[in-house]
Amino acid sequence: MRVLLGRLRIGDAAAFKELEYLAHRLSGTGALLGFESIGTCAAAIERLAEAQAGNTTPDQKVTERLTEYTARLEEEITRAPSS
């Protein structure tokens, strides 16, 4: 996700679609395995990326929000118990 956010920062709007796909997978996996907070964070990233997927130029404010959501997701993953 960090790589995709970096691509957005340099103007690569195609990264929205890839970010949406990755967040969708994380959302489903988090929910399936019982990690609700991970699924919720990933779903927020997915929705925001999906709403921007048709844009040709990344919006800076949206990219900043995605960066915040991704940091929150990373925190939730770090807190999740390992098996």
C-alpha cells in the first residue's frame, strides 16, 4: 500500500484501482478471520479509492486521507494477535 500511495503522490491515478483491489482483499480477509478492525480500516480505504478510480489526476486531500487510513490499518495489523 505504501508503494501505491507513493505512486499517487507523483500523479499516478491508476494506483487508485490497484489500491481499491488490495484494500478489498484485506477487508474480506480481515472480516473472514475475525479481525473486524482490520476489515473496517481496509473497507474505508477501498471505498475512498473506489470513489477516485475514474479520476485522471489524484487529489492531494484524498491521497492524504488514504495515507492516514493506511497508517491506521498498519496499527491495527500490528495490534492483531499472531497465531
